[in-house]
Amino acid sequence: MGSHDGLFSRAFPCYCAITLGRSFGSDVGPGRLEIRGMERFTSWEIAMSDVIEFTDSGFDTEVLGADAPVLVDFWAPWCGPCRMIAPMVEELAVENTGSVKVGKINIDDNPQTAQQFNVSSIPTMMVFKGGEVVGRLVGVQPKHKLQELLDEAKG
């Protein structure tokens, strides 16, 4: 281990995204490969993004008809707080793979769903189970609060 390994990795975390068959953008989304430097550059984690992009047309099937609990992030590209929590939503998707479905819906492109669930402020995070809303948080929230909602829905 070099003399500055620990300091460097804490001060300058390594994060890059490789886009597979899509145009480059600021978000790592479905169909993109994510590579994150972990633990002082000694190991690498490679994972497909688990965050699904929902639409008005598929919401009933993908969310309300899902077998597992679903976390939905109601967001918009112009919303600073929404962009700020995007990495946290990605982390929740990876950490809950197999037990919870995690996705986001752009309210500008999909206004019907936002209206249906009375979304008046973003970011709004909702947890659905059995076609019903079982949890709702508005605004930037700590990760542990979202995880608690997911754990309740899983239980």
C-alpha cells in the first residue's frame, strides 16, 4: 500500500460510467455499465444499473402489478434536489437487488402518473406494495429513512 493510498481514496473517490449502446449523459441508467472504485482502489465493483425508468403507459404493469415492493422516485431533470439524491437511489437499488424493484419516473414526460398520485413537490419517493402506496417521503431524505420504508414493505 502506498503512503498516500488512504488519503487519496478518501479525498478523490473514483467513479466512472461506461455507456453501452446509448448516448452519453449525466445519469447512469438502465442498459449502462457502472464501474466504481471501492476500498482504496484495491477492488472494483461492476454492476448493471438496477434503476428502472417507468412511464405513464407501463406504470400499472411495472409498479402496481409488481410482485415485489417498488420504490418510485418522482423526479425531473431540472430539479437540483432530484439530481442530488439520484446516486442514493442507485445505491438502494443495488443494495436491495432481488427483494425490491427500484425506479424513477420523469414527471415532465409522464404527468398522468404524477397527477394520479398527487405529486405536487419533487423529489417525491413512494413505496408501492400490492398496487397500493405504503410509504411516501417528500424532499431530500436520508438514505436510512428510505431503507426503513423498504424494509417495512418487505416484511
